[in-house]
Amino acid sequence: MNTLQFPPKMQFPPKMQITVTGRFTPYVRMTQRGKFVSKAARRYFNSQKALKAQIWAQMREQGAEMLPAKRSFGLVAVVRMPKRLHAQDLDNQVKALLDAAQGIVFDDDRYLDSLTAVRVEAENHECRLTFFEINGAAPC
């Protein structure tokens, strides 16, 4: 039986860093039917397309490969926003970024075993995502 150490040993330097610029729609809870009729859901899916395009382009520029499948990984997310810092829930912002990165940066977000998210005030919208591998087998 493999177990993770606590705190987990993180592989630094980071595996990859992605910077997403511009506004995006945070995660929106929706029903199966709501995906097709809800205006908020449509905005979310359109925002996801734009986020995926930015993430994909940066992966190509960096010559980066997807994180190994079925391996523990971590994320440090720094969300920079102007003015209305608390207008949106930080967890929904991070969820939207994770949804966009899934299938491009990593295979399955259930192997995300370490997450640190920080929100700071800035002049422009920008999110810096730092992904790293965690040594040891994932517990699931």
C-alpha cells in the first residue's frame, strides 16, 4: 500500500507555469438540462473555450507535455484582479481554471492532491498557475 507523506514532497522547480490573462467566468453550478438553456452556463462554456485556447497556446510555446496520468500533482494559483476583489468566490474561479486545464495540462483533476489559491488586487486580470508533481503514488 502506497501512502503519501505529510507534507507531500513536491518536485521543484515546478513542472510548468501558465499565465491566463483577461476576464473569465467563474464556475457556475448547473443541471444537465441547464447546460443548454441557462445563460450563465453558456457564458461559462464560452469562457472555457477562451481559457483552453490560452492554456493550449502556452503549453505549445513552452514545449510542455501533459503531467503524467494517474500521478499526484499540485497547483499554486495566484488570481490577480482589479478593484472588486471579492465580487466572485475564489473557489469558483479556481474551479473554472482547473476545468479549462483538464485534458491539456493534466488528465484528471481527482489526482490534484495539493492546492493553494491566493487572490490579490492588481491593475489587470491575470492568473498565474504553477503546476508541480508530488512524489509518491496517489492514494486512489
